Amino acid sequence: SYLEQNIPLSHIVKVISQINDAVNIRAIEIALQKMPPPPVKFSWMALGSQGRKEQLLFTDQDNALVFEDVPKDKYEETQAYFIKLAKYVTTSLNKIGFEYCEADMMASNPEWCKSISEWNKQFENWILKPDEKAILLSSIFFDYNRIYGEGTLLDELSKTIFEALGDSTLFFKFLGREAIKNPAPLSFFKQFVVEDDNEQKDLFNIKSRAIMPLVDAARLLILSKHVKGVNNTAERYEKLAEIEPNNEELYKSCSYAFKALSKFKTKQGLLHNNSGKFIKLETLTKEEKLKLRRCFKPISDIQDTLKIRFDLKNFI
């Protein structure tokens, strides 16, 4: 009904994010009641779209846990406590509709449940020795948001990340390559670029071909400016417009396109009772197709900016 009333998407997203966070907090509180008191302080992080406060429809879980440092001989025991706690939480979330992450990027996996020192080492490794896997994992983690627990742990993690980033041009190049791998989804003849594999043949993937290029570009640009605490994609572009007034028009058009695409995907999801990710183009009106096409120019423009700024032309 919010969408039908044309309530601004930024307001709808805030409401849904608060509901999602409250649901997660309650799941953690219930899990803690089943366990002895935590051995040390910890923090539960939402990652990906929930970390960016962009979740509108049900999606899979992306979360992680960081706990205070403990002596070496207590590490396994402490980690085992928090993995057990996380299993209770992820099971509860799954029961109410948040699917398990297919790639197991959840706090119940030992890889995503570590002490602050281990997390610091992990991020330093991703940033200073980037490769394909590191870029995939760190791009999800750069959008973290504290849901529950000790805030100072995440402050420390942010400090480590930005110190390691420094002027890590190689890491930025890897992130840049990821951000331009899906160009604006119009062919040479201005036709929509659709999927060609059997299952989704001839469907338009609005998430990977239109929304994610804007998400990835915003993340890279905000990190390169060393801006902390702005995770939402539209807000990242609005912040960039403040920092770089000479590119204000470009960044504002990216923010607008991102919100329009997100709204479009949500409406499609509600209409077809699915994620809204894959769209049958023949079901769209001429006006809807035109609206979609208008969102593609900012994608093309921001990717051109990344190619020049991070010297990506010959970085393959």
C-alpha cells in the first residue's frame, strides 16, 4: 500500500529495515535464553542488502559475528559457544521466512564467526592480497551493519579496514573490475540484454544487470573517499554528490536510478509473488520499458567514470 500511495522509497526501506532488525534482535534474544551467559562481549552483523538497509522483499540470510579477544587456549571453546548461539538464530530466522544463505555466509559458519583480532587479520588479508574470492567476500562484508551487541568491536573493525585500505590501488582496481563486469543492459540496437541460459532464457535479470552495478560502484567510490558509516547505496551517492560537487548531477542521477530500479523490482516481486529478480519483458507496458531504459544511462555513465578514475581500461 505504501508503493501504491507513492510514499518515497527511502521511507519504505527505513520502515522495512527497522522491522527486519527488530525480528533479528528478537531471534538473538530468544537464542541467548537457551544458552549460558556469553563468555565475552560480541556483536551480530547483518551483511549484504540487510547491511545496506535495502531489503524490501524476503531474501536469504547474510550475517556474521565478532567476539572479543580471548587467550589462545580459550579460543575454540569461545568460538564454539557463539557458533551454537548463531545456529539457534539462523534456524529461527529460517523458520519465519529468511532462507539460509546458499553459500553459507552466516554466523553459524566458523568462517563468519571470529574474534576481533581474527576478523582484523581477515580484512587485512583481503585488502592487501586481493583475488577473485577475496573481492566477492569482502564486497559483502563492506556493507555490514550492527544489529545487536557491542558497538566498539565494529568501530575497531572499521578502523582496521580503513587503515589497510590506505591507497590500496590494486584492491580498488579489483573492486572496479567487479563493478564494470555487467555493462548497462542495452544491446547495440537498444534492445534489453536478457538471459540466454535455459532456466531463465529471455528473462531480464534486473538485479545483476541493473541494480548491482550501481551498488558495486557506490561501494567502491565511498571506500576510495574513506567515508565510514554510510552503507545504503542511494545515501552513498548522495554523500558523494556532497563530496564532489562537480559530479553532483551524475551521482544524483545514480541515486534516483537505484531507487527507481529497486521500486520496480519490488513491484514485480509483489505482482508475481517472487523475488522480482527476473522479469518477463513482454508483461511490461511500453511506459514501464521506457522508465527502465531511462535508468540505464546512469549505469553507463558511472562505469565510464570508474574506468577512468581507477585506470581499469587494461586491467583484466
